[in-house]
Amino acid sequence: MNNPQTFIFFGKSGSGKGTQAKLLGEYLEKTSERKSLFIETGQGFRDFINSNSHTASLTKNVLDNGGLLPVFLPVWLWTDAFIKQYDGTQNLILDGVCRRTTEAPVLDSALKFYNQKNPVVVYINVSDDWSFKRMKERGRKDDTDEYIKSRLSWFEWHVVPAMSYFHEHPDYTFIEVNGEQTVESVHEQIISRLQS
């Protein structure tokens, strides 16, 4: 891996994709001596809604009421990170990017603009039961049964088709791993698949 690499993580809530994305970034920094730029839209929005702007206030209201943000906002969040933080030398580790089919071609165009060759999609596959249990274990007040079920439905209706865009795209490598293992085992499986 002499050139910068791009890794796009997909998985249901509670699948551990954020943890695995960070572990991969750390692994790549040790083995390639190349820094990683980690972009995670969920955390990005949590930080953004605490800012003092009209858009942040509207965004917070939508999220607090379980609504759907317009496509331009998540696209703005990660494109802003690309423009301000990507210097062309880092590996890109993307988590929570492209959660709708309308976003997928925009990300594809961005990666082509930055001359990213053979981006890798990593799908951490877990069952609904596994996801439900992990989300309940987090102990967040907003993780009600109804909310978790709505998140799982959202994944099937919106994220799976977006993920399929990349799965079927000839310019991308698609890796699916079993997320119902220990954190260490999932990480080892991802590294093994990348090296094969």
C-alpha cells in the first residue's frame, strides 16, 4: 500500500464499525507510515449542532425529533472535511458516509477527483438481534426499543441500497466480514481480507 488508500465502512448501529474503522487507521499508520484522516459523520453532526448558527439549530431540531436531514447536510459535512483536512497523503477512513443512494455518486465523484484508486468498502455484517442488543447495552436514554427498530429499518431501506452502489461498482473492492465476533477477531479478519 504505497499510495493513499480509501476505506468506506458500513454496518448497522452496534456493529462496531466505528471501532473497526479506528483500529484499521491505527494499523495502517503503523504499517505504512502514512497518516489516516478519519471522517465520521455521526460525531461530526454531534459536534456541529453545538455550534452557534441557524443551520446548527435547525439540524438539532430535526435530529431531536427523529427527522431526516436533507441530503446536502451530510454531503457538506464530509466534503468540508475533505477540502479543509485532506492533503493528498493520508489514508481516508470513512465511517457513516453515504447513508443514502443519492449520496453515493457524490462520494464516487469526490474520490475520483482526489485520484483515489480502488477504494475498499468494508461491511461489518451483524444480525438485527445483535445490533439491538448492542444498542441497548450502550445505555443511552434515546435508545428506546422503537428508536432502535427505526434505525434498523432505516439501514435496510436506505443504507443497503447505498452500499449496493459500491458493491456493484467495478472501481471498488467490497469486503464483508462477520461482526458477531470479538473486536480483535473482526479486526484480524479485516486485515486478512485486505492482504489476500
